[in-house]
Amino acid sequence: MSAVDRSPHAALMDRNYRFQRHVYDFTRKYYLLGRDPMIAGLGVPDGGSVLEVGCGTGRNLILAGRRYPRAKLFGLDISAAMLETAAANLAREGIAGRTKLARGDATSFDAADLFGTEKFDRVFISYALSMIPGWEGAVAAALRALSPKGSLHIVDFGQQQRLPAWFRKALHAWLAKYHVTPRATLDAELHRQAAEHGRSSQFDRLYRDYAHLAVVGAAAPPP
């Protein structure tokens, strides 16, 4: 039995999504805001490689595959149930042939072992950091998987500071039922890790701070 199979978080995700996965995309489109602008901004080079960490049902990989028809697609998720749904969705879209899916822990995955590829031109994480215990490790692992000229793109829940207090309180309480916690220190942590890797970072607050959209850019060339 692998470490992922023994992971309490993996078991939790499988329990959560064993049935939810069948209606996940329909329900989430109303409140997982900013995903499509993030994909549009990936700017994948012709024939480049794209890894989604926490790929879920494959919805975002499908959109990336449509927008970048020559890209090689990779998806990582800790939930076997979600990966089963993702594989079926990708096959139905006719892009399974240029996609590799693997089960792994976002905080400690070995890209070469899982995919036979060590570095990717683009890595993105969509509304997954708010569900990952030790999410800082997931950012670090994603940065390790980037090629020197690659970029990391993240969209997730913000703190809703510019929205009414009642809305913010209700949303956070509802998200907590699904083991989702918006990361208040995401901005600072991304800037810190980007600087450690000699990379630029950009952080935007969308929809009155409902969501955060961040990009960690290419590594600076050596002097």
C-alpha cells in the first residue's frame, strides 16, 4: 500500500467526492470564480507542457486542452474517485491521448516518477490550496516542478474583505463544512517562496476580494 493510500486526507477526499463528483462541475461553476481567466492567462508555448495540481474532474484540463490544442496535459489528484471521473471526461472530449493523470500528494509529489517528466512549462492550482493540509508544501512542490522559464498560476478563495461581513461569515461557515479554508497568508507565502526561487510574483484580488489570482513568473537568468 502506497503512502497516498494510507493518507487520511486521501480517504477524506474520496469520501467527500465519491458522489459529489457526478454533480461537481455543475454546482461549482456558480462560486469557483476566476478559473477561466486563469486558464486564459496561462499563455502555454506551442507544444508546451501543463500540469494541474488537484485536477479533480478534469474540467480545467479540458478547457486548457481546448485553448492550447498542441499542449501536453498532466493532472495530479489525491482522490482516486476524482481521477476516475477525470479520465472519463477527458476520453469523452477526445484529449485523453495527450493527457496523463496520476494519483499523488500535492505536497510531496515526484513528477518524474509519476509522469516521466520532471519539469513543466506551466503549473496551475485551482481552488485546491484551500483544501490541502500543509498547503505551503504544495506551493513548494509546484515550484520545484517548474521549468526555469515556466510559471505557476493559482486561483482560490480570498478573504472577502470588501464584501459584507454577513456574506463573509456565512461563506466561511459553509466552506468549512466541506473542509475548505481560505488561506489568509497566501499572498505573503507566495511572495516569499517566489523570492527564494529568484522568481517574480503577482497577486491580484478579484471580485471585491472574493477570489485571489496569483502568478509566479520565470526564474531570473543567472548573472
